[in-house]
Amino acid sequence: MAQAINKDNFEQLTATDLPVVIDFWAEWCGPCRAISPIVDELAAEYEGRAVICKCDVEGNDEIVSKFMVRNIPTIIFLKGGKQVDKQVGATTKEALAAKIDKLL
């Protein structure tokens, strides 16, 4: 399962040499709920090779602002602490896995 990321653990989870994937979502967002199981599956499949997190946009304004998230779901891909890719809107597991594979 993907880890929940918030202002308290943001630095800890993103200060890694591994690729970091952050799924920005909200409970009331239908497309977010649709891709949630996909993100959880990817977290299990890439465990130890990538850090995959979920950030609830409700109550995490600092992180949302940092990455200028305007629509959800938005998935941000980090490498070396810097944003290298972005996916706005729901997509397939295969498309997300391909983006993660490029960062490994």
C-alpha cells in the first residue's frame, strides 16, 4: 500500500536516492478513487526500488502548493529530489509503471 505523505513526513520520504512518486488525491474525487488501487499495487510491486506515496489535497496545502497541483488526480515523479515528470488525470497501471521504470 502506498504511504500517506504529509508535511510531517514529507522531507523524510522524499530525501532518498530512490525515485519518489506522489499521487495527489481527494476522497470526493471519482477518478482519484479509480486509480487508488493501481497506486497501491505499484507501491507493492516497486517496494525497495521506488517510494510511492499518496497526498490527500485536503489539509496538505503546503505540499500541494509546492508542486502547483491544480487538478486531481495528479501524480508527480521525483528523482534526486527534483520533479522530472507529471501525470494529470487518471491513467493506466501500465502507463504509470513505464514512467517509474524510466526513473530506475
